[in-house]
Amino acid sequence: MAALQKNGEWDKLGILMTGAAQRLEKSGADFIVLCTNTMHKLSDEIEKNISIPLIHIVDATAEKINEENFKKIGLLETSFTMEQDFFKGRLLNKYNIETIIPDQKQRHEIHRIIYEELVKGIISSNSRKIFLEIITDLIHQGAEGIILGCTEIELLITNEYTNAKLFKTAEIHARKAVEFALE
């Protein structure tokens, strides 16, 4: 998956993800949870090819942001998600939430830390310091809270290290899936 992402082979990823969702549906799943922010780039394609609901991570996160009445939010994620419009655009167009992203150098560093450290279970105090500096920059630019968009970021950044309001998409998404299942 990471290699296909890096090579920009989103069509192949779409085929893989849609096929997996269709197999889950045929196996009796009541709904789909796509447990990754970046792969929500393909959510529209997946939804078009299944008849069961897909619990969208942006929708679940936006509900929590709206509970705080925030209108401007910082986004920490992979470069794909920070730079492309599928996440930010949905927040703005569907929920009227503006997204602030780090500058290009910071985005590169976040992406590097995610793929070279966090996905390998490496938790570095130096990397935490970099993330905290970026969070501070986003707050100074007007972010009322910070989306920890990549599920692995939650391993590095918690409220133990910052007073910023954090929106942990992995947790928010999981709770939304449980609520949906219990309905």
C-alpha cells in the first residue's frame, strides 16, 4: 500500500480497496470502516461500488469539531492528506471548517516521521518536539484545535505534551463505528 501511494498509483489502490469492501459486504458486513485517513481519498470510489454505508472518518471528526464550535482547524497528516483536497475539501464544503496545514518543510518532516519512525513503532522525543513546534505554529496561525489525522501520530502526541485541543481521528472514528453498530 505504501509503495503504491508513494508511486501515485491510486487507481491500483482503488481497485484493491473497493475489492476488499465488496468482499466484506458479500460476507455479511453491515457497514465499512476504512481505518486510515489517507485512504479516504478513495472513499467516493468505494461508496459507489458497495450498497452498505461507509463510516467516513472526516464526517465523524467534523461532528466532534462542530461540538466545540470551531471553524478553523490545524491538520497533521501524511503529505497526501495535507496537500490534496479530499480531507480538507470535505471539511470545508460539507461542514464549513477551514483547514490550516503546515508549511512545505514542516509537511515533509511530518511525512518522514510518520513513515520512517511511527509506522515502525519508533517514538522519538526529538520528533515529538518537532510536532509540538508545528502545533504551536498552527495555533499562532489561528487554528482553534489540531486534527491528529494519521492514526500513528497519536502514539507521539497526547494532551500530556500540549494544551491544544486534539482531535484524534482513530479514536473518533472507532467510537462512531461502535455507535453506528449499536444503533
